[in-house]
Amino acid sequence: MCIFVYKRSAITIAILSVLILMACGKKSDPPTTTSTEDPPVPTYNLAWQTIGIGDFSDNAASISLKVYDGTPYVAYKNTSDSNKVYVEKYDVNLGWIDVSGALSPTAVNSDAVAYVKMDIDSLGNVFVVYNLAALGTIKVIKFNGTAWSEIPGFADTTTYTPAIAIYSGKPCIAYIDSSTRVAAKAYNGTNWIAVSMATAYTATDYISIYVNESLTTGYIAFRDSANSNKASALIYTLGSGSASLIGTAGFSDNAASYINISVDSDDVPYVSYRDDTLLKAFVMKYNSGSGTWSKIGTSGLSTGDAEALSMHIYNKTLAVCYQDETSSDKVSAKISDGTSWFNFGIQGFSDNAVTETSIFVDSAESYVAYIDKTTNKITVKKY
């Protein structure tokens, strides 16, 4: 007798799917963990479902996906509208709707932007950071559900690739400054306060920030130009102290790109990146006892060339998506319990090749946003 179970959680559906297949007399590998919290997804064939319509945006670049209370938001640079910042959210009745009003002209100015990132606080306030294409000046803006406002006074110019994380409803920004050094500032409700650095860390292209609110701790990962462009990571206490290295500098084997940092529910830092020599995707975690970084899976999580990586962690579950060479450069996703990697649904699940990805995982659903290489527009899928 086959027993059918309705899907409720993107994380637990893997286990339910295996039980269904076994009950129907089909063979399937059992889960490889006995943990009752966030079990990993074993290899199986289930599809990611498009939210609303695919290709819902104008031509896009520099996408950032976040989800609040089951509502996905996407921020991006609208290359069809003079590279202005747009933010759209999904409404179950109305579909994808623009909540930005083209932010850069209405909230700040009419200049084009170069790079966009977004985060959402625990109250649903949306924060967007971007730098202007002409000057590199960083701007941070906030949407309270009704109106946008600028958080003024950031002051730095000629900046690159800003990243954002939220602490107690206030933004923390990491970026590369005009001297190609790693820099960070946190807003205290009145002013932007610079994070001091134990030494000068130089970077190119890639930088990521994460804030652990329970420990009042910030983490920054970056492409370390002083160490052969390998991955390095910093840790600092919010409001005091200096940012210092986590483990050794340049801990990846080779030069790294598409670098992301996040922390699990046990306060263990993880860094995802593409190895620029092996061309494969890797994730490394920090072992505080030994003071070293180690790979999850020695051969990496991708079987071929992986680009446009993004990573998100929910509790102890790691999810990574990327442009997958072995699937005609379509988007694929993998999930891990911190030890092994498993396919997260069907691999190569976009219609066409992709150029950028962004992933978000929570207790009920998982989401992936990507830019279609053929149409240059955004699609968001849910699992």
C-alpha cells in the first residue's frame, strides 16, 4: 500500500519522499543521519516550483533574495531603467509587485548604481545597500512597509561591492574602500561607526558579512589579495574591539571567488566559494578547537565548473545554489548537514542557463532567485 503525505517543510520533505518511495516498492537510499533537527536532503527527484510567473522583472543584474514571514523580496539593478535600484515582493493575490518606485531617483538621486544587496530585520523592515556607478558612494535605504527613507551619513566614496547584515534593526555594512582595503561600518541609530581592523586587510571583488545577534558578533569573508586571492575571514564584536582573522589568512587551497559567509545555530562559521583553479564549489567550516578551516566533502559540492554561488544557513542546514556547468549552466542546489552534500531537488532546474543566483532557506520553504541568461530577467522558485 502506498502512503501519500502532504509536503509541509522544505527540509523534512526529503525524508517523507524516501518513505513514500519505499512504501510504493521503489528503492531509495535512506537518509544518512539520525539527527531529528533539520535532516539533510538525500538524492531524489522533486521539482522546484515557480512563484508567480517566471521572468517577472525587467532586465536585471546584481540580485539579492530575502524572505520575511513567507513573503519573498528581490532587490536588483534594473538595467532596462538606467541601472536604478528596484525591489519587488510576491503577493499571493497580485503576483510580483514593485515596492520600490525605482529607488535611486525617488529616494536618493538619479544616478545609476553598480551593486545591490538587501536584508530584512525581524520586524519586516527592508534594508538595501548600493553604491553609485559614477562615484562609488554607498547609500543605505530602509522600507518600513509604507515608505522608503535614506539612512544618511555613510560618507565613504569610491567603494566596491558593499554587503549588508542587520543587527537589532540596524544595518551593518562591509565593503572594499578606495585603497582596496576591507572596511565595515555599523549604524548605531544616530551615526555610522567604523569597525576598526587589527591590521590592514586588502581585498578584490568579493566580500560578505554576517551578524550573529545572540553573540553580538560580526563576521566578514573576502577575497584576500595579500594572500594570492584566497579566502580569508574576520570576526569582531559589535560596538567594541577590532576585527581579526578567524584562523589563518588565505585558508582556501587556491584563489577563490563568489565568497559568502554565514554561521549555523551552534555559532560555527562557514564560507562558500568557487575554487578558481579547480573551478568547483566548496564550503569550509571553522573548527574553533584546532583553529583551522576544513572542507565539507574533500572533492567539493559540484562535479564540474560552478559559478554565481550563493549560500544560506537555517539552524544547522546549509544550502548552496550555483550555475552548474554539468547541467548546461542551469541552476542547481545542494544541501548539507555539515558533513555530506546531497542534491536539493532536481539539478539544473532553471529553463535556461543562468548568470546569477540567490538562495534562502527557512523551516517551511526554500527559495532560489536567478537571472536567466537568455532573457536577462528574474525568476524565483520555491521548494
